[in-house]
Amino acid sequence: MINVIREPLIFEISSPGKSGFRLPALDVPEKLEILEGLPVREDIEGFPEVSETEITRHFTRLSQMNYCVDFGFYPLGSCTMKYNPKVNEKVAAMPGLAGVHPLAPEKLTQGNLELMKTMERLLCEITGMDAVSLQPAAGAHGELTGMMLIRAYHQAHGNPRKYVLIPDSAHGTNPSSAHICGYTVREIKSNERGTISLEDLEREMTDEVAALMVTNPNTLGVFESDICQIADIVHSKGGFVYMDGANLNALAGVIRPGDMKVDVLHLNLHKTFSTPHGGGGPGSGPVAVKKILEPYLPVPIIEEKDGQFYFNYNRPQSIGRVKSFYGQFLVVLKALAYLLALGPAGLREMTEIAVLNSNYIRKSLEGIYHLKYDSPTLHECVFSDKFQKEFGISNLDISKRLLDYGLHPPTMSFPLIVHGALMIEPTETESRRDLDLFIEAMKAIDREARENPELLRTAPHITYVRRLDEVQAARNPILRWEKK
Amino acid sequence: MSYIPISEKDKKEMLARIGVESVADLFCCLPESIRLKELLDLPGPLSEPEILEYFEKRGKMNLYDRYLSFLGGGAYDHFIPAVVDYLSSRGEFVSPYTPYQPEVSQGTLQVIFEFQTLICQLTGLDIANASLYDGATGAAEAVLMANRIKNKKRLLVASSVNPEYRQVIYTYTRNLGLEVVEIPYDALGRVDRKGLDSALNSQTSVLLCQSPNYFGVVEDLKALGELAHNHDALLTVVISEPLSLGLLEAPGKLGADIVTGETQSFGLPLSYGGPYLGFMACKKEFVRQLPGRIAGQTVDTEGRRGFVLTLSTREQHIRREKATSNICTNQAHCALRATIYLETLGRQGLKKLAWLNLQKAAYALEKLTAIPGVRRKFGGPVFNEFVLEFPVDWSRISKKLEGKGILGGLALGKDYQGLEKCALITITEKHSREKIDRFAQVLEEVLK
């Protein structure tokens, strides 16, 4: 981390009269009477006034305080922090594609419509599903959309049903999305292998259950090998199988959710399909369905007739809109550029190396860090801090110490079934050297835990700020700057 | 093209360490019968030049840039200062994830904190979040939030709210047993007071209105707020053209409890509809019900100021099904762009830009309504959008205008019964006087 001068807030370096952008003069006669009847503000109190130089320095310095994928290894489990190809950025900035108003007549936007339709087709092919909507803006949004489709089907068939089954290893957005859809969540326990207990599922699956939400491979990186049987149990009572596609980086090109009897899933273009995370979005969460749910897809859908693409709004069974316009179009462009770069062999290789890299790390750290589940894992693995706990060291301490090694820590906040979790997903875009650097750092930290635990408890030492008081932040929230 | 830095030699050695013969062995847990035996039917692989050519070709298939456009209605064409692209494209802003490890994410977190502050300053409210997907989902989240706060099932939504925003509200509220009632608009193009009065009752959580609304008309928020509060309901305002806040009084000062909306105008290209940028701000007392991420200020172990994501017990990764929203990944990079944009324009620039938009729109309104047969539909005051009424159905006129290279406005007939002869016209600082004059000239010809 570069140790720079403390960077103030923009409001603290602001001084009256400055602006960073010159506007052209008004070229029409100025009329003051049009202000009549308008509630005009006196001022925008506290709004910053700085020059372009100060803007450039401010944001350049702020950027240097960020760790990022372009800087180094970023093994956040279930986030798939793979390299973001730069040609994708160039594509998304093309004015001919990005400068188009969403409400322009379709005959003037045939290029954009064709691109979206192509992406839909490619995602159908990859997932083995029948139809796709690109409208949802992120994974959680796709989950909500998928659950709404399921509900709409059940409703149309007389009974929306009451419950959704979710494994205890699931990501927090799963129960949250089910809840917003009006369902009550029932938890399915994981068995000793870390996978869904079939007995539990048999018992919980009734005709009041609308769906099972499953992540495959699950958040432990373990493939639900019984997935077809699981689907059969759910289908036998008229329920749907929803798959959280966040972990598609372990499957793409090797196996298809559609063949696993999944009825609907969402994809994360900002995970599997390399679009950048941007510090927290924008992502894109397209939803893919089997024919049975196709009539309920969000409106509009893109159709083709006589070589012309158009938006079809005449969809009486549709759940409606989940977002304005058509989706995260520029993000879709980046993902499409990525798929074109990979081709079918490249897609398969992506998955194979993602799984290779993760298993390499797993084998190298087994015995040094505790692995709660023995089961084979695919693109990610979950260790815990159990061994290091004996020296008073937690996964938090291990993570903070990793920062001193110039590495980003793994995911810690889930799955809930592993206490002190360290969920590691390297992705396929890491070199052997970077993997080995991480492995060596983790080994060194384990040694430090035994020989010098205080060093870990007070980590990080070399970052821009040391450990931050999150308790104080929540207890006395300061959520904006204010003039003193 | 491959982005994989693992060589064949690496592969062999890694497989040896793992203790398997081949990569295929690592997939043994997948059911054999459904494992793919062949490669998928996908295009590519393409080289970088071929990728660029592919997309350039599709760009040429789009003919939009050959037209002079006056389209708005939730997506606005404003100038974007060069610094916005330049600074936001830095890898340190593009390629990190959510700032869950704050010690190495102070850049992202400080930007969020500044964004939140700017939104509070513009809206006149106390707290803002780090972003939502767009204005439409913001409107949906806002009514759900009001429902959680007031615990009453009736939600009033003005029909002068953007039709797509209303559609998203219906989709979100349909499964939750909530009653959504639409309030009509009056002859001025504003929320009909009589209609509102008869709809408000003790079971109402919220009145949601848009200002400037879909017709471009600025609502009397103070009056609407008083009516809503008299019935113990919240006033929520959704804004699709936030540039209006550079000129108009902050809704928070006029009685709004929650303000949400779209910030695409602040530094985002038209993008064919996405990614855009939703925002939400509220009064202090509602903070625990605010959806989305929030950055807060704190100190580190050495007393240095720093920023962290905070109040996470509202969110899905902690609260799961009891969370205020399921939102996880939001629009952070778009919020970065908006932050750079707003700080670059600054207090002077934003006020001046709003003034340019207001004056040019007034000029256009005057020129266009001077044409025989064209009349201003609504008398309520406007900012940079307005509705005109024509002697015949707008669809006939717009076809002719298109033939002359002009996209004159948005049809209202498909969303509003009785407005088939009307169109919504939008003016921004990108419309020079010449362009507006040409529009007027061509329109006059077409109407003859």
C-alpha cells in the first residue's frame, strides 16, 4: 500500500467560487418570469467547489487506497473475482452502442437488439434452458425475479403456496428474496458431507412448498451430486427447483443446470462472465427458465420477425417489469465480448482451470487449516480457523494479517454452517506464482499464530488505515459530512 | 483469446500435487450421464481486433445518432466532463469488489461517503444510501420502506409518476398483500387534490409522487406533504431528472420524508437503459428501515479517520429474510461516476447547468407553441420537459418528423388514456438554439 498524504473529503478542500467544468453560455434569451410558481432553492448548502486539478488529484489519491483485482489476488469465495478484460471496457464505451436512448424506435436500434438477443441465445446454450430475460440488475434481483416467476405460475394454477425451502449453507440474498416474494422460508439442514440432506428434504417437501432454492455447487464448493434426485423430490410435489447460479464458474461448459432438472436460475455476469465488480456494482443478474415458466418472464421480451427485432409487450401472463428499460445493457455487452473471446473451448477451459486452481490451494493448505467437510470441492473451498483458535486467533485476525502480505482475504461472512469460515475462490485467471504466494502467506500466518499471535491480533500494520472501529460506526452513526 | 496464466507445465505439476491424473478427475462428483461430452455450440474464439469489429458492426446497425433527438422520460442526454470517464476507468475503481475489508478499500468507501453527502445536500434530507439499481426499483423500495415504517397496507401512487416506475411498484407489491391506489392528475398536470383527499385515509402508509413528474410538471410538494402527514402517511418523492435539484427547492425542506430516484443525469451515458443509478435519502429517524448499503465514518486503532460499511444489521447478509431489502451488489461504480460529475460541476456548475436547461426548455416551449395547432397541454410549471398537444394523433406526426431526421418526443397515448394527441418533449443543454429552431421549423412544415 502506498503511504500517501491523508486525503480529505472533497468538502474539506472546497472553497467558494471554483468549478471544475466550464459550460457554454446561454444562447437563448433569458427570461426570469418562468420562475413564477417554481419553488426555487436559495442555494445548495455545502456543495463542493473545486477546480479540475483538485478533482483529478482527489480521485487519483483515493483510487490508490483501494486493493483491486488489477493489483493482486482476490480470492473472495462465491464472488468469482476474475480478471476483467480491457477490450470489454472499450466495447461498452463505443458511442454507437452506449449513446442510444432506450426509448428510441426499435428500427433505429437494431444493433443493440441483436446483441441482446445473441446474449440470450448464448446463455440458453450454456445453461441448457429455454429462455432468458436480461432485465434483472444483479444476482439478488435475478433471484427475486425467479421467485416471482414461480409464484406467478402457482398463482395461475390456483394456489401460490406458502413456503420456500433453502439450505442452511445459502447466501443471505436467497431467504431475503424469497421473503420479498411473500414466502416463508424453511431451512433444510446440510448433512455430514455438507450437502442437502435428502431425508430432510423428503420430510419438508409438501404441496405447500413453492420451490427449493439450491446453489450448485453450494457455498462450500461441494457439488450437490444428488441434484437430479433432489429435483425429482421437489417436482413430485409440484414444486420448482430454483438454482442460484453464482457458482457457475465451476460448471460452465462441463455440465448444464438445465440437464440437472433445474427449472429456473439466475446468472451473475459480474462473476462468471468477467464483468468488473466496480467496488460494488453494477452487476447483472439474467434469469434463465425452462419453457414452463417462459410466459411469466418480465416484459418486454425481444422477438424477431422478418429479420427485424422488436420489443413485445403483449405478454398477458408476465410478472411485469422488475426494472426500468431492458437491463444492465453495458454490462451485458462486456459479458458478450468475453464469451466471444473465449469461444466454446475457452469456456470449458475457464471452468477446468478454476477447479484446478482451487483444488491446488486446498491440497496445499489441508492439515494446516481445518477443513470441516471432507467432500470433494470444485472452484472454491472453505477452511475454518479451528486450529488457530487454540492460540486465540480467529478468521478475522488471519484475514487482517493477509492484508500485510499484500493479499486480499477470502470471504468470512458465510456460509453460516462453518464457524470462522475462510471461503477461498481463486478463479482461473491466477498464475501459479500468485497461487503459491497466497499459499506461502497462509502458511506463514499459521506459524505466526503459534509463535506471535499478538502480531495477528493487531493486524493489519501496513495498510492505509489500521483496524477500524465498526462498533462505534454503528453505535454513533456519522453517515455524511456536515459543515461545523 | 484466453485470460488464463496457467501453462501446461504448471497444470502437470499442480495435478501431481493434488494427486490426480487429469483435470477430468476433479469433476468425478458430477453425474456421468449428464456431463457434457462435446463443446457447446457457441461462437468464437475471436481475437481482439475481431471482437472490436463485431461490435462496431452492430454499432453501425444502430441509426439513432443520425437523428436530432428530444427524447427524455427517465433517460437524459447531458454532457459528461472528460474527467468522469478518465478517473472512473482507473483499475483501482473498476476492479475491486464491495468494500468488506475497509482497511484496503478506503477509496471506495470515501467515495460512497461523499456520494451520500451530496445526495443529502441535494435532497435536503439527513441520510442517504450507497445506491440502488435505478429510479424504478428505488420507487418500489421506497413504498415498501414506508409500509414497514407505518405498518399500514394502503399505498397511494400518483398516476403522473413515470409509467415504468409504477409498473415496477406493482410487480414488487403484488405478492405482499398491499393495496396500491392510483391518484389521477388534474388539468395543470399535477396530482389531483380532490382525488388525493378522497383516497387518503387512516390505512395509508404513503403518498408517492414524482417531481418534476412524468409530464415535466413540478408538483406542489409542500401542499401534498401536509395532506399526507394529516393522515399519518409519509410523503415520498421520486425524481427522474435530478438536475432539477440544482434549481428547485430540496424536497426534504418541503416535507418529503423519503426521496428516491434516478441519477443517470449525473455522468452516465444513455447506455440504452442501463446500468443506471438509483438513490434514496430519508429523515434521520427512518435510518433503520433504509435499504441498501451505507458507509459511515469511524476511527482506526490509531485514531485516524476512516470509513466502513455500517448498520449492516439491516442487510441480507446479516438479517437474511428479515432484511430491509435483498439488495447486495448495487451500482457503486455508477455512483462513483456521479460523484466525480457532481464534484466537478460543483455548486456553481450545477446551478448554472440547471439554469441552462430551464431557459432552453422555456425557449423551446415558446417557439413550439407559437406554431398554429400546437398547444401546451398542462399549465403547471416545468423544468426541462413539457407536454404538447397536437391537432392529430402524435404517432402520425412523429412518423413525419422521423422522415426529416427528428425524434420529436415520447408518445403518451400508450400509457395515458386521452393523451393520444400529446407528446413529451425534453430539452437539455445539448440542444443549441439552432437545433431548437430547426425542430420548430420542421414541425411547422409537417403540420401543414
